[in-house]
Amino acid sequence: MTTTAIPPEAKRAPAASPRSRTARRREGAAWVFLSPWVLGAIVLTLLPMAVSLYLSFTDYDLFSPPEWVGLRNYTQMFTEDPRYWRSVVTTLTYVVVAVPLQLALALVVALALKGMKRGKAFYRSAFYAPSLLGASMSVALVWRAVFNDGGTVDNLFGTGGWVNKPGWALLAVALLTAWQFGAPMVIFLAGLQQIPAELYEAAAVDGAGTWRQFLSVTVPMLSPVLFFNLVLQTIQAFQVFTPAFAISAGKGGPADSTLVYTMYLYDRGFVASHMGYASAMAWVLLAVIGVVTAVLFRTSRSWVFYASEGDR
Amino acid sequence: MPGHRTKGFCASAAALALCAVLAGCGGSEESADGGKVVLRYTWWGNPDRAERTEQAVALFEKQHPDIDVTTSFSGYDAYKQKLATQAAGGDAPDVMQLDYRQIDQYASGGVLLDLAQQKAVLRTSEIDQGLLATGRVDDVQYAVPQGRGTETVAYDVETWKKSGVPLPDGSWTWSQWADSMRALAEKTGKPGATDPGQSEDAFEVWLRGQGRSLYTEDGGLGFTADDLARWWTFTDELRREGAVSPAEQTTQLDGSVENTPLGRGQSVTDANWDAPASGFLALVPTGVALAPMPSGEDGTPGQYFKPSMFLGVSADTGHPEEAAQLVDFMINDRRAAKILGASRGIPVNETIRDAIGPQLKDFDKTIADFQSSLDGRLKDPPQAPPSGDNALQSTFQRDYDQVSYERMSPREAAENYVTEAKAELRS
Amino acid sequence: MTSTAVSRKPLGRGRIAVHLGCLAALLVMLYPLAWLLATSLKPADEVVASLDLLPGHLEWSNYRTALDGVNDVSVWRLLGNSLLIAGGAVVGNVLSCSLAAYAFARLRFRLRGPLFAFMIATIMLPHHAVLIPQYIIFNQLGLVNTYWPLILPKFLATEAFFVFLIVQFMRGLPRELEEAARIDGCGPFRSFFRVVLPLTRPALITTAIFTFIWTWNDFFTQLIYLFDQDKFTLTLALRSFVDASSTSAFGPMFAMSVIALLPIVLFFLAFQRFLVEGMASSGVKG
């Protein structure tokens, strides 16, 4: 993270010195705009985060006062807990499968709907419908029925059940996430909506065909939104909990195949009451996601285009 | 003019200070509401239990006009999470329903009140002494059992009868049980039972049938990897023969009767607790009957009457006496008992059990009859399991998954489990 | 409006193909929803065991049970509570997140980089790890068992997802717009309300829709912070039909799922049409 995440313009601040009075006034204004966020960030975010960081160095069973144990939780996690490593592998597999799948579906559908005049609202609503459900227990039961032995998928493709086979269950979880692609789709659509029509007109005047317009107008103009979806879906995928929890009825089965990272964290923290250990797991996850996100931000410089920075 | 920035900063600082002040004034004071004492009471359960509990609570409020009880309930898993968060936040409800597995953790964490302090209003004389003892940790009574339940083999009567295999009678050993399951599988073409290998409860019954126990008196592990390897070898062989459910079926257990192999029509029997077994009636409309759990080869019974739910009082309650009165009412009051029926298991108060026995209807009566057929034959329940058991219950099922999906031998998985269990119980 | 204006061909073959593709995809996508609807009318013994789509016979009593509410609390009360929480959250998120986003996207201030990084980092910590500290804070503030823990955080822009979303949209707006406003004498506040906010409408509507749906479905937070049954929401009531330790009522639970779905469907339908009017149609020429 850190510097890579700075909106580029911040670095240009010194250049603005001729207008330093305005700049200062705007600095004051910025803090006014930020004040609710600052308050929330300190009281509701920073404080609990600091507590959980502290807890990660303790033995804490929820009820008795935490006992300082130094790095023990971390060493135990890395050296003595094979189930921890299995959950890491499971989660990475999930991220690699679910994120591209969901984003690709969302983007393809959004592009298909973009140019539509008739039926756009209908399609948008219909494609969004699954995302209204969340991963409630009813959805989980439906999913289990569809992907069970003798369920719809088995009947159509003869694959047998998925939710009850260790090699396949995680795919069923990823498909549930992908099925609910409404959020990234709507964000893509909103991004597409924001592209000024003049750009397409200008491109058309220059003789660009549909494909050329897509590459030279749509892709660069959509890149901030694409980047947003990529970053957020990746972060969320690393923390996937609800679909895996719901489909496996909280067990992470069969044979630990859907025991993703945060589910194991939950299991350690709230079922086994090792909140110190769970907190340590949370901070390791934060570090890993942080590194991945920082890498994404760094690569973004070469492919994300911000209109506000114009053609600099 | 850095003043502007400072101003923004001051604003945030002021807001923070405000929070600090609020924090000072706030806190979970159980303040009197119009001179009334307000008690918070929570439990887990289904809507039926909630409705009956509400009625009983309304009666309590009528008898104690100075007490106002606010109630809350949720499903079991959600309840556990919520209660743990509340208790960790120093905000446990005044009166809470507790599970056998929670007692040790909540008691040793200082969440629960020593009920002996309220002996004057909370009577325990009519409760079976063996059951009452299960609410004690280090000789302090932290919780009182409300109902009792025991495990049972629920079976599809019609399918079993049709198969021609002799029906279970009053008792059977594990090897007789296994023979029946094999015969059922052969005659009906579907497994006789849910694979019991994944269930820590079933293992406990098997272990007790051999005179052992899950945990020692001082909270250590009461068995060895050899014992567990024998149990898992036993169930693994039955699974391979098709006498009990395959891994793909077993893994779909989610605690509900609907998702058991019996509930799905994929087996003839299911070992379960007696109270939830009533749910099978809706799923197997031709009828379900209850048989006892198998015993050790010498006839030693492994199953026991387990306190199905406890009531405990928060150590931080502002009104210990009123809270104890509510607990007493829920357990000992005749009229409350009439309303509550068997919604929390068959009552542990012996006088009440005898009094409401004849009024029980339908499956409640089946359960009561089943329990009375076992009365006097079973051994005393073990003391409440150590807090590590919460984690071990799921570890047990996870390790057995490795066996039933044939990724580990019973021996390897058992060694793994014992290592994990020892680490868990030490911490 | 956008590319259609350029590549208009009256129902060309390509268009038909797109429609056919969309319909085929919908058929697959909506199948599980049809299943959910069908299951809400199945009798108890079919809910889980039957793998057929259609119920053997229609069990309307599932809906009757669900509409009775839970334990003296009527379904209308539950609905009202859910609406209150989701509505409050929408107002809070749209207001506070757009304010913060404007600062991050368009204004200069010290520590902007580190603060932005911190904001993104806050969504990287699994919420289970901060659940108990947060609970303690709200308990200290005396706000447990009120709706504040569910609404207040939204007014304080704690959902970095939406701040980041709006930031990305604001950064997509040409800078000249504000320059022009500034030359006209608009300070940051006027140009925020007059120029930037209207142009970010798709992002704000998106924020409103997602906030409503996600808050509505957020079982976990509601479970932890609400105690009294008459403060319960539809989402909480839905789960109370299922209790692993006793007999569950899957049929009414499915019926309740459908009932709980209706308000968010309506909300989505009502607001989604505003998604259409973005910059392209608002007549702004950069």
C-alpha cells in the first residue's frame, strides 16, 4: 500500500504554490468534508483495529483477561497448524477461480446491455435478481439441492453431486459468488453510462469501427471502474465467508474442502474461543491482502486512465 | 493559515471527547423503568418454544408486578455467537439459557453467578441430584438444568418391518446393532443408519459402554488414540460395506433432521437426540419409533440423561434475586410447567415430571415413554465437558471426514485427533 | 444514447443475437430463483428431500405461518424495523461517503496518501476480528439494543467500499468542470453540491441500492446488536424458523425469504431507472 495508493495529484502539491492561499483554504475545506469519516475511522475503525492487533499477541478466551504471549499465536499458526495451511490453499484457489469468473460475467453482461435501447431495464433487473438474495440459508438450501446427487446439475450433465465431493464443493461456492454478479455489473453499467457520448462521436468521425471504439474509448474510460471492481472483488474474495459458511452449514466440509480462511478464523475465534489466535490470523490476512492490493495499485499506473488527470 | 486544518482537527478531537463523556455516562445500567426491575432473558429455540416461553414469562410478570422481563431468542448457532459477544463485551443478559458445553467456559470466565447465593428463592430440592450436579463447576452451582434428553435410534417403522429384519427390542449391543444395520442394508437396498463415526456424541456412548469417558475428572482426555482408532475402524468398515451412510450423504448433516439420511429417505434409522427426533414425523409420515442406543458388549449402557438446557444468571446482573426468582419459576412452578410442557425436553423437576406426564401428547409422550423405559437403567451423566470441547466437537467430525473420504486411515486420523485434543485441553 | 447513436442498425442480426444470448443466460440464472419460489410452497416432507422443481401440492400454509410473524411480533412490525434500518443506512452512506470521497478525489490536504491507504486497509481486516471491540464501544456508549449501531457507522463513512467507489467516479470527471466553477467564484462547497454531486449520480444511486440491499440482508450485525424481539427485523425473523437443536420449519422459512425479498425487489426496481441517467444524458458538455 502506502505511497502507491496516493491519487497522483497529491504529489503535485508543491507546484500549486502560486495559489497557496486558495490551496490552504481548500485544505481546510478538505478536513470539513472528511470530518465524519475521521470521526468514524478513529472511534469505530482504528480503535477496534488497534485492540485486535493487541489481542493477536495474547491468549484471549473471550471472558478472562487477555494474557500476553508475544509471537506465539503467529509461530503456532505457521508451524503447528496444518489445517491453517489447508485453509490458505483453499482460499487462494477460491480467489483465483471466483474473481475472474464473476468479473468476466459482470463485464460481458454490462457490455451487452450498454448499447441496448429496449429491454435494458428489464435485463438489468433480471440479472441483478440473484444478488438481492445474499447468501441466506434459503439460498444455501437451494444451492445444495441444485448441486446435489440427483440434483439439476447431476441430471443435466451427469456429473454427480458437487457440494458433497471434496474436489468440487469449492467450485459450487465460487459459482454462488459468480451467480451474484449484480454488484460489479451495476458498477460497470454506471461507469459505461458516464462515458461522454461525444467521445464515441469523435471516434466515429475519425472512422473508428465498433471494435476500435471499444478499445480506444470504452476500455480507457472504463478503466477506473474496472480497477475498482478488480481491487474490491479481490479483497472480498480473500475474506469470503458467507457463501462457504452457508453451503457447508458452517462446517467447511466435505473434508475441509470449503474451509476458507475467514471461516477457520471464525471457528478459532468464536467456536474454539481462541480470539487471540483468530486476531493473529486476521492480521496476517490483512498483510497478505495489503501486499496484493499494493501490487494492483502499482500496475494500475500503466493501464488505468483518469479523466481528471487529462492527457498529462 | 494552518488554522483551518487545526479547526477541523479540533472538531474531531471535541467529538472524541464527547464520546468519552458519553462512555462515562453510558454503560449497561439495568435501570428501573418506572420503578420496575427490568430483567433480560434469552434462549435458543424454534418459534413454538418461543411462544410457550412468552406465555410463561407473562404469567411470571403477572405474579411479580414489579418485574418486567424483556425476552429474546434465536436459533442455536446464532445464539451461541450472540451470547459470546455479549458476555465478552460485559453485557451478558440477566438470565440466559446455556448448553452443557458452554457451562465450563462461562463459569470459569466469571460470567455466571454462584446460584448458592440465591438459595432462598431458587429451590433445587426436586431436581434429580445426578442431573443437578452437571451444572456444577469446581463444586459451585453455576447453572440449573431445565430439561433432560437422551440419545435414541429413531427408525422408519414401516420400512424396517417390511424388510423382515427383527425389530429392535429393549436393548442391543453395538455388534448386534451393526448386524441389524447390515441386514437392513441388504434387505432394503439403502444404508441402515447415518454413519455414527462423525459424531462425538455417538463415540461417547460407545466409550461409556466400555466403562470409559470422553474426559477425565480433571478435564483431560479420557481415552487414547487406540480407542478412537478402534471406533473409527468399526464405523469405517460398516461404511465400506454400505451398512451406514456413504461420506457424500453424511457430509450433508447440518444439525437439522431434514438433512439427515433418514430425513431424506436415504437410510432406515438415525441416531439423534430424542427431542429433535420429533421432526422425523413430518418427513416419514408412515411413522417413526425410538429404540435405545446400543450398549457395550457386556450390556453396560453408554447413553445417559443429558441436561438438555440450563439456566444461568449473569454475574454482573443488577438484580440477582429477581433473576433467581425467574429461574425458579421456569423450573419449579406448576403452572409454568403446564405451559412449557416438554418444549425444553422432559422436565428435570421430578414432581413436575410426574405431574405433567399424563398431559403430554403426541411425540412428547413418545419421548416421555422412551425416557421412562430407560429410567433407573442408565449411569449418572458426566460432569460438564471442559471448555475445549466446543472446538473438539467440530475437530472430531473434520478428522473423521478424512477417514470417510478415504484420505487417511482410521489410525492416522485418530492419532491426529488425539494430538489436537491434547493441545486444545492444555490451553 | 451512447454508442447506439453511432452504430444504429434497426434490429440488426447482432442485436437479435444479443437478446437471445441474454435470454438464454437468464434462463440459467433465474432457475435457482424459481426453485426458491417453488420451495416456498412445498409441504414439509418435500422441502429438502424432494429434488423436483414443482411441489407435489401447493402448501399455502407456509405463507400463513410466515405472515403471522414471530412470537407476537407482527410481520408489519418486522418490515417497518427493516425499512427503518435500511433507510437510515442509505441516507447515511450517501451523505457521508460522498463527502469523504470528494475530499479524497478532488481536494488537496496533508496526509492524503496515507489516509487513503488507511481507508483501503480498513476493508482488509476480517470483521470478525473487530466485532468484540466494536461491541464494547457501542455498549460503553449505551447504544446496544438500539438501532444506532446499525445506522450511526453509515453516517460516519465507515464503509470504505462506497468511499472508494465514489472516489473512482469523481476522478473520472474532467477537471475543467470544476475549474470553470471556480472561475465563476464557486468555493469547494458550492462546486461539490452544484457541479460534482449531480454528475456522480450513477455512483450515488449505486451506493443507495447496494446499501439498502446489503443492510437489509445483514443478519450478523442485526443479530449482535438487537435484543428486544419487537426491534427484530425480517432478516432476523427469517432465521428464527430454523433451530438445529429442535424442530425446524423450513417451509415457512422459505415463505419468509420470499416475503423479505419483496421490499428489496421493489426498492431496486424503483431506483434502478435512475441509473440510466448518467453524465451522457444529463446534457453536460465538458
